[in-house]
Amino acid sequence: MTKIGVLSDTHGSLNPKIVDFLSECQEIWHAGDIGSLDIIDKLKTNKTLRAVFGNIDDARLRSETSDMIRFNCEGFDILITHIAGTPSRYDNKIKKIMALKSPNILVCGHSHILKIFFDKKNDCLFINPGAAGEYGNHIVKTALRFDLDNKDIKNMEILEIQK
């Protein structure tokens, strides 16, 4: 079993309540718009950090991350990118990937809107953790955590912090 923390759109700020919420996670997945190398340093302390860059991230952050990562964890095929759209309106790069082989879990950011649902057409769990940072038009900062256990997703929790 692996405890996963998921966040996006920190835009250079990371609330201590989010750090505390993610403290028991073994892996943290950041879906872009990190905003600062300091965020990467704070998140990867004694943890596996899987992070992609977003549209606001500079050349230094882009050199430390990629635009998309695909990997396996606890029997799941995971794809993380910043801009993916939504299942009814996926970005063209995601449409191409879905046409070849859909992941079991797609994680993205960018919208600042928390969305979690199952994409039946592509047999894929869609996760957008919303926005964890201060910048943006979101009212609530959000982050997720859950357990992956041998092809089973358990104990999903959402953290909400008023801006």
C-alpha cells in the first residue's frame, strides 16, 4: 500500500496546513504550476515527488521536471500533466494518448477547480486536485490524499482551506 498526496497550482506558496496534510504520504504528485524550486524542496523531504511543470513555471523548474510523466504505482498506470482538459473536452495531446492506451488514473491541474470522476469512455479515473496556492480565482485551496493498494483506491480525503 502506498499513501499518495496530490496537489496542483501552488504558484510559489505552500500553506503549512497542506504540508501537514501531506506529511504521512509516501508519494506526492504535483500537477504543475509549481511556481518555485522551494516548493519542490519542501515537498520531496523524505518522499517520492512526481511533478510536472505548468504554464507559469520558468526554465529552472522546467529543467527539474517534465511536461508529462507516466509511471506505474500499486498496479495502476498513472499519467500526470498540467493541462489535460476534461473527459468531454480533452486537450489534443491527451486525446492522442487516450486513443493509444488510456492510463488508469489521469492527474492534471490548471483549472483551479477540484474535480474527481470516472471517465467511462476511457476507463480512467480523472483527478484534478484544484489549486493549493494563493494565486488565482479559486475561493478554497485544495489538496487530496488517498491510498493505492494493489489496484484498489481507498480512503480518499480532500483538504479544503479558505483563502
